[in-house]
Amino acid sequence: MVSDVIRVSSADNVAIVIKPDGLFEGEIFFGSLKAAEPIPFGQKVALQNISINDPVVRYNTVIGYANQSVSKGTWLKNDYIKTPPSPEFFRIDFSKSTDEEVEKLDGYTFEGYRNSDGTVGTKNVLGITMSVQCVSGVIEHVVSRIKKDLLPKYPNVDDVVGLNHHYGCGVAIDVPAAVIPKRTIRNLAQHPNLGNEVLVLGLGCEKLRPELLIDGDNYSLVYLQDPRFEGFQAMVDGIISKATVHLERLNRRRRVTCPASDLVVGMQCGGSDIFSGLSGNPVAGFAADLIVRAGGTVFFSEVTEVMDAATQLVERCANETVAKKLLEEFQWYQNYLEAGGGDRSDNPTPGNKRGGIANVVEKAMGSIAKSGTQPIVDVISPGDKVQMKGLNFVATPASDFVCGTLQLAAGMNMHVFITGRGTPYGLSMVPVVKVSSNSELGKRWFDLIDLDAGQLLTGQKTIEELGWELFQLILEAASGRKLVAADKLGLRNDLVLFNPGPIT
Ligand code: CA
């Protein structure tokens, strides 16, 4: 299937050059068209004459309008495409598409840590939560001490992680927007991989009361301003002695066989190129369908990236209530962008554009491909926890770190991250399976990428083969049998809270 260009839909009037050296002038491509000029890899070529103000169609969707006439076989540069107006969310009506009965997928399992609340962990980690950033230096010190002195004594505990953030004081804590960071911190502390063992470190005088972050029986709370601590060493010893109690209990956790329906897989992309929407995201979408068919849960997110596909997403909502929630989240985000003087053109990035993506509409169509084809059963507000199995839209910014943090708070126990330009993204709390959208990156970053979806473009593998491979890889990594590249290399990005509220 090695080809020169890819056209996604027969309705499209542009295609993407996938020949590694690009098209040369006079080269015959797409059967019988002739390239009028050299057109680089990843860029768009006009398949028809496109007049000024004509729609530019990709993914069977108008991604923009030509601001100059372009003849068949020439390079349709991104500068020649005007972005269409934003969808008016309140004008989109929900109309139920016919329910297609999906074939169930039985018999797939992984080895996970089952928690008393029914959630399942994929790692066994001691998490140290904090109520305010003032204590982060102490957490860093304690984490490195525990790693060095204690973890060797608790061989069943994989890691100790400080749940760092920049919140808790110096912020307007009672404004409506504060609900997002507050519930995020709380839900992160209850993440399935932390085994309901909550150790909270507070300072003592902060606005965010550490008591608000704890729940259940297995928690402990240490204040650095506790008058019993005379000096730094006493403080550290106090925290370590509490940590030991949690480590003892975590060390007794064992992996048990769990059905694939216990997977909660967060899909995300970052450092995208034009191929993310052609190979990486569709492969992730195929795996997403397999997980949902197996009864599991899939998240997709990145509001700023997908809201231009609002009409298409509303059609996929399971019912009108879900559609309404989705559009409310989009509208909320639109208002948030406007309050900051921004708009949707602030996504994509310059790297996206160099990678061949013209605008946010084109990016949206490529982005939603990673959600697969199943109905959206629920919409989760930023910082909230998942309630329903199946495909969920978790309303988060597109920023890799904020999205990853909010998907963690929602309860994701596995992460799939698709990249085309390349980013070394990793999280300490869950395994991150990294997928490259092109083989050039897959080869160059051979030890940073877990699966090369570019093999779809070169014709080496089909979408079905790669989708199943990704699904199996998720099960293996969730079981701890396969170490993902980011974990092998110890690459971890910080958690980043989404705080739409004011700083004081
Ligand atoms: Ca992202």
C-alpha cells in the first residue's frame, strides 16, 4: 500500500503527501495527477482546482476556505486557508443516531491491584499528597530518602511519588473556579495506583485545609508546623514514620487477574504532526473500541482541540443529557479563553503548523480519531472522577501535563500518548504507552517510543493489526509484565493543576 499521498475521504479536495522525499515537480501521483511544483512530505496537495473562497475539504469536513485560487497538483500551503468560524454551541441540536449493537469482546484480562472501592491499580505506589506548595521541598527530600532507605525493604512497592502542585495558598480559595483544583488534588490522592493509602503533608497556616483532602480510614496527616518538630530532622523522621505504616500495608498488595473491563485508559496526543490524525490517532481509536467492547473505560479530552468538531461529537453522545453536558463544557471553555483574551487559534502550536496542520479545525478532526467510534456515555468536568464504564469525554485543556493530571484525577490507570513531532512525555503514577505517528520518529526515537503507528503509512501493517498490538501492549503494561519506554528511562513530567481561578 506504499503510496505517494493520502486522501482520507473521497469527498476531500486535498490530500497529504506521505512520500518521504516529497513530490518532485512533474511527478505523477494519485494515479494520474501531476505535481506542478515540489511539495514536501506532510504538506497538502490540491486534488482539484480550488477557487478563492472555495471550501478546503479534509476528513469530509470543511477545514477552511481558500484565500487564493490554487490549481490542481499544486501545494496548498496552510497560509492559503482561512479558518472557518467557530461552531455556535447553543445552536447544535442533539439527534440520536441509530444504536448499533456492538459485539462484546470477552476473555481479555490483565494482572492488577484490586482496591476495596472496586477500582484497579496498575502500579503499587506510595503517594505523598500536599495541601500547599510550601512543603514541596520537604516532600522532595523525603521521597529521595524513602527511595534510598525504605523501598528496598518493601519489594512489592514500585515507587514513591510526591503529588506536587503550585496551589493551596496565595489563591482565591472560595471562588467558584477553585472547585477544580481542590477536587483535582483530592481525587489524585485517591488514585487507584495509590491503594487508598493517603499520606498528606500540610504546612499549618495554609488556606487549603489538609483535612479536606482525606477520606476513608487509611490516611495520615503531618503538619510541618507541628510544635513537636524541633528542627528539620525531627520533621523528616515524623513523616518517615507515618510513611512506614502506609508502606507496610502497600507491601501486602498483590496483583490478581482482572478482566479488561477494569481498564481505564486515557488517550492523549501532544507534539502532533499531520500524521497524528492519519495513523497514530486512528490506531489509538481502534484500540479504544476494543477496550470499550471488552467493557472497559476510555477517556478522550483536550477541549480546545476538539470543540471545533462539536457537531460530530454531539451525534455520538449516548443521550441528550450527555450532549448538553458536552456543549456546556465547550461553552465554559470558550468563555474561559475569552476572559484571558484568547481564542481557539491559540491551539495549534507552531510545531503543529510546521508539521502540516493548517488550523484547529483540521487538528480537531484528527484529534477525535483517537476516541474510536463508540458512543460517548458521559462527560466529566475537570477534576471530577469517572462514574460510568465506556467512552467518557473528560473536559480538560489540551496542554499535555494539565490533561494528563486531570485524566489521572478522573481515575485513569493506563495512558496512551500519541506524538508525531516527538515529546519525551511520561507520568510517574501510571504507565504511559507512547505511539509515534510516523516511522521516521519511531526509528529515530527507538527507545522512547513503544509502538510505531507509522507502519500504517508505509503499508507494513494494517490499522487492525496495529490497533490489536496497542491493545495487547496496554494489557501487558497494565500487568507490569512490560515496562513502557518512559518507565524504563525514568522519564516523568510534573503534575500540573488546572486553576482557572485568581491568584491573590
Ligand atoms: Ca495534549
